Amino acid sequence: MKKQVVISTPLMAVLLLFSVVGFGQQGTTRGSDNLAPAAAKDVTSTAAGHLSFDSIDSDGQYSVVSSGVGFRYIGTYSVKRLNEVLTSELSEFTSFKAEYPPARYPVKLYRIIYHSVIPEQNNRPTIASGLIAIPETGLPTMPLVSYQHGTVFTKTAVPSHPDESMETRLMIAEFAGQGYVVIGADYFGKGLSPEADSYLVKASTQQACLDMLFAARAVGSALKVQFGPLFLSGWSQGGWSTMVFLNKLDSLGISVKAAAIASAPNDLFAILNRWMHAPAAIDAVFLPALIALQANAYEEYYQLPGLAASAIKAEYLQTSRDLYLNKLTWEQAQPKLPKRLNDLLRSDFINASSVGDTRFYRIVQDSQDYRWRSATPLHTYYGDIDEVVPSYIATLPVQYQEIMGGATVTAVDAGNLANHRGTFVYGVADQKKWFDQLISK
């Protein structure tokens, strides 16, 4: 039985507080380029002290902005640092050529911890984390981009730890460095979350992103920053996360100016079958790791005991579990896992995918991200040599929205040299120009 995503009670209170509480200005802190812990002052005398998040993040004290949201300053990226991200760090990340304008503003970075609930587990309360990056423009109102990150094989290569996440740094440099506020949820199980990884778990992903948005609004209000139009962006897993988040926002009547996704696995059932039944020489060697994460996550969140053991061959089961639990990095797990997905999986699990009538495959089918009539214009980016997401999967929303009479979806080809990372860096540069045009209209 599906669980409806809800606005958690503490964060509903955040929305009410906007109209009744006058938040004070936090003291300005001059941070260095190296992110360092820094204790923040209480936002107002009306706040009920610091949140009891010490067991989650003991590096610094959090300022309270509601009963369920806290934040602390973690550093500033100078213009020089941002331009290094856009040049030398980008060239280390990918050989794909993309040009970005120089950053204009230094950016203050704040880690956010917030209360949420897990829909798949009867809305069990939990704590999650994320990042808000605020450019020093001097303007009271700035557009907002919610970035949903891609697959990572460690717990901390996520927005709340930007020094460990190149994709986050690129979004900060390109968008925040040009005057957009950037936020990003770590998702349940990543960052400072005490949970297991919620990898490709639909309702939990929606909830984590939704409550992060509400938490960011509360923090922005405390820092006297108003948000203009809301944009969404995501790559790979984050492209899928962006779409399911957009679906939830549409259902709640929360306006989104535009959304952009790159290399998005829009239909999880279709792409899984493509990987298993029509493998290609181009396929990434880390595909087995992706299914290891998904099988273990679905076992945990959908309460399917024994799922991973029914899917993964016994000789790879422990390595898969250790990778999922962040006991192994990808570099440590890779030599212990096969390069081909079908060598990881049990034959009966593969065969069952044809009809897809097991509970696992029914959940996977229900986890598609594009089958509703969307009100938000969308750009979906694909690469001709993407080793993870084929173009026909990345572009599925185009004709579907045309059939449904929904908002315009534009498929954008990143080019014949665009692999998975190349599609991302092309998409970031291109979508920024598109978002700017929409704001100027």
C-alpha cells in the first residue's frame, strides 16, 4: 500500500512561523576558502535554544529557526575559489569541454539539519541534512535552485559536505556564483542522516527534498534572504529525484518556474531491463554497484526481508551489503564485484523481470518519474555516448507530456562526445542560460 508524502508537522510549523515570527539577522562571519566548523549565534531571543543535534553533528552548534530546523555556517567560497572550480577542478572531473562564465559573487555556505518523516515506514520521524549556498549579492531577493545530487558511493560526498562533492561545487560556482541561492538535500541515509541509504526510494526522496525546501525557506528568512522563482535541477539519480520532487510540488500546488534534468533514468523498470537483457559494450563498470544499492535500499525501506539475497549471487552479497552501508568505498568494492551486471545477479531474479510481477518489480515500475500531466517546462539532457542512461530513457518525458497536453519538455543533445559526466557539465551550463532567460521575461 502506497504511503502519501506529507508535510511533516515541525516543517508545517515553519510555514506558519513565516507570518508570525520576526527573525533577527545572524551576525556576518568572514569565512576562508577552506570549509571549517564555526559555531553560530542564536537567531533570535524567541528561539528555544539550540537544537539537540550534537549526536548527529558534533563539529559545531546549530542556530534554531523552528522546532525542527537548525543551521550553521561552514565556510565561504571566494570568487577565486569558485573560478578554480569552473576551470582546473572541472578539467580534473571530466575531459568534456564546457565553458562557464567567471563567478561574480563569493558564496556563504550553511549546513542545515531538519526533521522529516519516512513515508514508507508509517511516517516514522527522522533527521536529514542538506546545504544552502547564499551569494553575497547585497540583494534582498534572489532566485532559488534546488539541486538534487547523483549517485555517490560514500556517505558524505553530498551537498552538506561540498568539498567532497564536485557536482555540488559546480552548481555553487555556476549558479550561486552568478546570484542564485542554491540548496540541496543529502537524502535519507546520506550526509548526517542516521538512516540507511534511501537510494531510488520514491516517497522518501520526495519527502527529503520537500522538507529541505521548507527548511531552507526558514533559514533564508532568518538570514533575511527572500527567494524569488524556484528552479529544479538534477543529474543521474538526481535527475530522477528532481522529477519525483517536481511531481510532489505539482501535487501541492507549489509553483516551479522550470526544471532541468541530465542523464535521468526516468523509467527504472525499463532501464533495469535494458541493462540486464540488452547489455552494451558501452555500459559502465559500476552498474552492478547501482543495483547493489537499490536492492539493499528496497529491502530496508519497503520491508522486503531477503530481497538482496534473492537478487544478488551469494559470493557478492556481503560486498554489496558493505558498499550499501558505506563500510566499503567504490574503489574498495570494485575489485570484489563483477564488471557485468548479469554476473552479479541470480538468474531467477533476471528472468522474473520479463513479466515483472514480483513485489520488487512492481515497486520498480511504480517508481517511474514522468507519468503525470506536468505544469512545469522541462529540459532533459542526454549524451550520445552516455554509459549509464541511454538517450531513449532520458527523453521519455518529451512525448509523454505532449500526449498529455502538459508543459513543454525539450530534449537537448549534449553531443556525440558527451558521456555521463559530459552530459552533466553541458547541461549545467546550458540550463543556467535558460533559467536566466526565463527570469528576464
